[in-house]
Amino acid sequence: MSAQQHRRPHYSGAAYTSQQGAYVDSPTRRRIRREVYGDEYPDEVDPRSFVTWPELRRIARDLGVGPGATFIDLGCGPGGPGLWVARETGAAVVGIDLEAVGVAHARERAREVGLAEQARFEVADIVSTGLPDASLDAAMSVDVLWAVPDKLGALQEVARILKPAARFAFTSWDRDLSPPGYPPPLNDHRPLLEQAGFDVESYEIQPDAEAKRRVSLERVVAAESTLIEEVGEAGAERMLLEAKRTLGLSDGTDYIAHSRRIFVVAHKRTISAAC
């Protein structure tokens, strides 16, 4: 996930973009994230999303994996968060993303950080991973599920590939409204999680997360001319698109006011529990 936040959205069919703007960045945008999030911003992970150190540490802890286990990073983008969790836990990671360029970046990053033998990255869709049934020990996703049109299909696929009782930890947003052209909003993920075969262990609204996201996006918009100088007009446009839409600069609706950042931990329901 995941998105990770200002790449041009692509929402046809079951497609999603894992983390908007994952493959172009600028010194200014990274500086803005450091200023807004301070010590909570995982700069060394280069997440390209709104994930924080506390969230990443909780994911690593709550997945409940260690050496000998394998977890999946859904919508991995360039791979930073998933590789950090792999290093922190000692588990192997399988990362999937629709974008081949993101997968290529993730593979290169795995080599750079010495985790090439512990990580595998593939081009695949969250709703149809092609992985075997009950083959993985855990799943994570960072800021991705909001962009998947078929959320129930994605959650059912995650349940299918997880072993019984395996955990799924993710960050995303509950939304009452979405900007035009975005997937339909979902204001509570719990019913879909339960329908897909998960029992929810923890479902938390992240306090102050949307206030920080607002400030971050406002500063990105204000830095438009600098971004153009750094990455060119096309690159800056991709960075600015989600920011302007989310802030309501396109249609006058403040979409951040209708969203809540969530941190969720659920586990795949066992056969006995399902009966």
C-alpha cells in the first residue's frame, strides 16, 4: 500500500494504484513530509505514503510473524515498508503491485538493503493474486485498499491466500465521500472484513492523522512552482492531482472532512469458528 501518494489514479475494472506518486518524488515533497510528521515520518523507509513509524512498528508486531514465516505486502509499490517489516521480523515478504515499474524498484531496493534472498516482488492484482490457497502466514497493506474498486473481492482474495488464523494488518481510510472519478467510498470496512472471512481484532481511527494529511497536501499545493522545477510539469501534475482533488480545489468539496484514517488488525476465521 498505498498509497505511496500523488500518482495519477487508475481505477478501471479491479485496477488500483498502490501508492499515488510512488515512482517520482522530489526533495521538496520529502521535506514537507518530514516537517509535518516530524519524528513519526519513516524517512529511511521512503514509504511514498502517509504511513508513520508507530503504524509500521505496530504492523511488524501485530502480524505475529518471524523467521521461517512468509507474509504478503499488498500493493507494495517500491517496497520500502514491506522490506522494513521483513527485516524487523525476520520473515520473508512477497510483494505484489499492478505497476511493473514499482515492482522493479522494489526488487532493486531489496538488493540494495541486502534482503534479496528474503523478498520476492511480482506484478499481480490484489483481487486475483494467483497465489495458492492458505499459503501465507500474514498480510499487510499500507494506504492501498481505498483505491481498490472491488474491496470485497480483494478481502476475499486475501482471506483465500492466508492460512487459518493468520493476521491481516493494514492502514487505509473510511470515507463518506470520494472525489469524482475515485472508487465509491466505504465508511466502515468491518462488515466487508467479516463477510470475507475475517474476525476483527482491532479497528482504530488514527487521531490527528487527517489534520496532518491536510497540512501536508496544502503545502504540496503551495509548492507547485518548486515541484515543477524539480520534476518537470508532468511529474508535478501527478503529485498535485490527488492533493487538489482531496482538498476540494477541483469541485469545492472538502473530502478530508469526510474521511478517517484507520489502522486495522484482523485474522482469518478458522473453520471451527465459521461453523
